[in-house]
Amino acid sequence: MPGGLIGKKLGMTRIFDSDGLAIPVTVIEAGPCFVVQKKTGAKEGYEALQLGFERRSLGKLNKPGKGHLEKHGAKSGFKHLREVRLKAEGAFEEGQEITVEQFAIGDMVDVIGTSKGKGFAGTVKRHNFHRGPMSHGSMNHRAPGSIGMSAYPSRVVKGKKLPGQMGNARVTQKNLEVVDVRPGENLLLVRGAIPGPRRGLVFIQKVG
């Protein structure tokens, strides 16, 4: 099977195991995905599949996108296209449907998503800095403090923890256990939280 599946985060809930213990899970609408293009080592220099997720009308696409899909025999457009690398050439055909059935209960997966954007944040919120004293005439409440050098090297070193954009970054949550697989509803339940808001796009990758 390919290295992963495109999905959508639906939200969090809990289920109960046979001992009555509550397990926090994230519900993911995983697929179905369709093979739009198959890339081979002979032509492109590497093995990969281009997967499409969430069908849409071809009429809503621009001409380059529509031409690409029609060239490979797609009957409809897709809202999302992602490429999945393959370790070896597999028996995949363009137009083939790939579903959540490739996962099983107990599998370990990595989930890749885009974290929630929180805008421009200071060092207290972004890096958990301590604030300064709030009384006795202090003028340093939430300022980051000294950040540079003296005569040498007279610059701010790279990687310094400073205010800036917080969130809205690619995040990989590793080694999450698959708690339940529901092929009839295209649902995958994984233990714990995953990055991103509800209905955010994610990529589920099987470990190993």
C-alpha cells in the first residue's frame, strides 16, 4: 500500500474499552483517495503516486488543472492533490481507489497537519518566558530583555527566542495508536490529539 492517506480532522471524542476505561480519540475522515497520476523511476526518476481527495466538478478548475486531470483519465476534479512517495513500484493504476482499509486496529501512525494560527505573539505566550515585576516602578513587564552582544560579534545570533508568528506551521504528531477503523464511514480513530482545527486537512502515514 502507499505510504499514507489524505484525510480531514473531524474532531475529538472518547470511546470506552472492554474494561470501561475512557480513551480520548481524534476522529479522522480518511479518504477515499484516488490515484490521479503514477510516477515511475523510468520517467520521473522516482516512484510516487499523486492522490486526489474530495471530489469536485472539473468545471471549477482552471485550464492547467483540468488538463492535467483529463490527461490521466480522471472523471472529476479534486479539492486536494498530494504526492506520496513509494519505496518500490507497486501494483497501482491511475483511477484506483485507496481507502482506510489499509489500516488496522493497533497500527501506529504519524499524522501531519497544519497547526492553528495564533498570530503575532510575544515571548511570554510563544516561548513561556517569565514576566518582569509588575510593581515598584518596574518598566519591564513582558519585554524579552537583552538579546544582543557587545563589541563582538555585535549581532543577534540566529535561533534566538523572540516574538513572532505563532502557529500555522507544519506539525507531525508521531506514533499514534489506531483505536478503531470504520471503512463503511471512511473513519479512522486515533488515540490522542492531532494538529490543526476541525475540518483541517491532515496526512496519515503508517509507521514502519
